[in-house]
Amino acid sequence: MGGKHPKVTSASLLQLRETYGPVFTIYLATQRVMVLCSYEAVKEALVDQAEEFSGRDGLAIAERTSKGNGLFFSNGETWRQLRRFALSTLRNFGMGKRSIEERIQEEIQYLLEEFRKTKGIPLDPTFVLRRSVSNVICSVVFGARYSYEDEEFQTLLILIRENFRRVDTVWVQLYNFFPTLMRHLPGPHNQLFQNFEEQKRYVAGIVQKHKETLDPSSPRDYTDAFLIRMQQEEDNPDTKFHHENLLLSALDLFFAGTETTSTTLRYGLLVLLKYPDVTERIQEEIERVIGRNRLPCMEDRTKMPYTDAVINEIQRFIDIFPLGVPHSVTRDTQFRGYTIPKGTIVLPILNSVLHDATQFADPETFNPSRFLDETGGFKKNAAFMPFSAGKRACPGEALARMELFLFFTAILQSFAISSPTCPEDINVTPEYHGFGKVPRGYQLSLIPH
């Protein structure tokens, strides 16, 4: 089945599902793309045939920026080794002086301080949240948090935000599908590449400082751990641990660790403003389990099933990456009676999983109780895949879940939140579709308890 869409959105693909069922093929220019549109179809591919569907392909933009390096757009051995390294480094961060949890708690204290300064006057929380979340990933990847006034840090955040927005334009989508033509045309897509080079220069400066102060017996962060591994593999001509992979992996983690989590927090707070009864129940649970005298910690989570259910439902409901990220098949593969040729691009539509009515009753409604059992305990759902699934699932998932829990609970522990707009008039539909969704701009008042 063929169809040409200058702007491919999850909505346009879900319409095709009505006609062609949950698995169909479209052609984008000369590229053949297999689209998966339901929990069952996505699970059968990414989970049941994880190895075959673990390729990453189909983004000409990534080919031009990453050139097969880094964490997110590499394949084969490069991807396998860098992913394993990222997972173990992010997991073992007890190996440095402080655990990731402590780094998040430190950052939360700075954020709460910023919020207290507002004295209850309404503010747009976008930048404050992005800066805080970004500082957590800075601490993990680069070993230091930045003062909120730091100009270089502000510049990096602006570049990343610009590129996140730019990826969602028709120009960039056209570049993905017609790269040879678009490479020679003027247009806003070119700015994206200039921004990317600037981001790399910024990270290269940080890496240089790390090299000068590196103590192999005591790594401070991801960058140190990577540099040590580079030294260990100096004599290996095939090593995947080289300068370019360090720059791109650090940027990949930084980008993924800043935008998605801060957007989820910002969107989540908007949803909580719309449903004050939900907010109240979370605050009762916080009061009962944590009280007022200490910061929330991860041990609290198992005792707070309602809060956990709300955070899961926020992620499911807002669905910030509706299209998912393209995969490709690593070899000729049998799938539902068809042979899928090696290299075929596969688009798992995460929106179709998180809003699959066979898995989530009345999926367009915000309803945290779908993640609770009869006794009020937390109930998992296999179709909850905001981080995707299978071998290409987001390597920062554990970090993101930790941040979401600690940030939401700490904010609601310290403040009553309210909006100048009354709850029934708050609009929780996203601002734009495409690769990403963001909440509409809004104002939030934080009144200290």
C-alpha cells in the first residue's frame, strides 16, 4: 500500500490503520516503511522478535549528524557496546562519590528554592523545569551541575530546545525523505546542522577539561568512565570507545535526558491543575508516607501506589513521542506470514499502544485508577511503553522514572499548586503533533504549605 505524506503524523497513520489494519507498508519517497499500529503488533515485533527488529535506520538527518556513531543512531557492534556501557555506567553510579538519587535530590532542593522565590506569583514553569532536569543529566554525564545563571549552560539548553522544535518542521521531515535534493536547498533545516556542530563543540570543551583532571582510580561521571575505557582500549584498532562516540553519546544522553523528562513534568503539572482531586489524593499519600521533614526518596515509591499510578497515567495520557523512533530489521524476517526484507524501516506507533482500547479502557480519558488493583496496590500493564520496548528501549528509563517520582512528590510536598484558569477551562490537548507533543503554555502558582 503506498501513500505520500509531506508531514507524517501519528494521526495520519492511525487513519490509514482504519483501512489497512494494524500492520501496513507505506512508501516515503523511495523508502519502504512498515508501520505497526497496536499493542499486539508492536509487542510481536519489538519484544517477541527483539533481535530482528533492533536495527536503527531511516533518519537521513541522523545519518548526517551522527554518521553511525553515538548511542541512538548506531547499529551492530557500536550500538551494542555503547548501550551496554551506558546502562552499566548509569546503573553503577554508586561507583562515584554520590548516587544518582542523591544528585537528583540535590537538584530538587535548588528547584524548590527557585519556586519559593516566586512567592506564589504565577509563572510559566517551562524553563525552570528544563534547567533543573538538565542539571541532573549534566551531573551524571559531565560531573557537575551548573549555576542557573551560567551563560554557556543557557546557550546549550537553547540550542537543544531549538533543535527539538526544528525536528518537527515540514522542512526537516522533507529532508528525511528527500535528503539528496534537500541537501542543496536553502531552508531552516540547515540551521539544525549548524546547531548540532555547536553542541558538539560545547561538549568537546567539557571533555578536554575532564582529560586534564582525570583520575582513573576515581571516575566522577559518565565522561570519566568513557575516557578510562578509551585508555583501556587504546591498542584495539576496532574499538568503539573513541572521541567521536564520546561526544555523540554524551549529547544523546543529554538531549534525551533533558527534553523528555522536563516535558513530562511540565505536562504532568498541567494535568494535575486540571484534576485537583487527583492532586489532593497524592498530597494525602505524601503526608502519610513521607511527611514534611525530609525529601522524598526512591524507597518511598513502593509505599505510594496512588502517586505511582498517577505518574504512569500521566505518561500514558500525554504520550509525548506518539510516533516512536524508527527501527529497522537486521535480517530478512518472517512477521505475521510476510517476509520483511533486511533493512526495511519499521515505525512502531507508540500512540497506538498507549491508547490501545483493548489494553486501556476508554483510553482518551485521564484515569489513574487503571494502574491500581482492587486493594489499591499498584498494577502493572504490559502495554505501558512510553520508553518504547525491546532492545532499543530508552537506556535512560530507570533515571527518568526516578526523576519523575522524586520531582513530582517533592514539588507537591512543598507547595499547593493552582492556576489562574479554573480547572474545567484548562486545555490539556497538546500544542503540536509530529515527532513530539508539548503542553500548551500555561501559568502555575506555587504556594508554600
